[in-house]
Amino acid sequence: MAKQKFRPLHDRVVVRRIQAHEKTKGGIIIPDTAQEKPQEGEVVAVGPGGRDETGKLIKIDVKTGDRVLFGKWSGTEVKLDGEELLIMKESDIMGVIA
């Protein structure tokens, strides 16, 4: 994403999903059609932040490279330079994985 010319606006974040495991702990292989989309991803780009009632900039708490958890139906799926990404508001992110 470093060479892309896409910058999210306001309090939006661009996230790349982290691939789901293809096997269960018991060793059963899960086919692609039966897998759920992962709810974990890596932050690829962040906007400058939102504004409060007075117009003051509120910075975003996540940064590029953070691993985050988000809701199942969060964000909008887009394809940029052949890569599937999610664009979501910062409020859709549930937390950062340490």
C-alpha cells in the first residue's frame, strides 16, 4: 500500500484482512467456501482524524501496522490495485491486539 495514492479522509481507516486459518485445531481442513471472513486485520492507512463541535481535530488512536479486531459486518470492501481492503470508521474497530 506504500505506493498507492489513496489517503482516507477524516476518521476513516484502511484495513487489510489477515488470512483465516485453513485447519481446525483437530486438523480438519476447512474449504474456502465454508470459511468465515476473518475479523482481524492490519491497519494499512489512517486518516487525520475527526473534528469535534468546536472544529478541533481529534486524532485517531490506531496507527499504520497495528493489528486490530473489528465487527463481522464492519466497513466497506474495496479493491485497490488488485488488493481487497476494508475502509471503516475508527469507531468500527473494537480494539488493538498487543
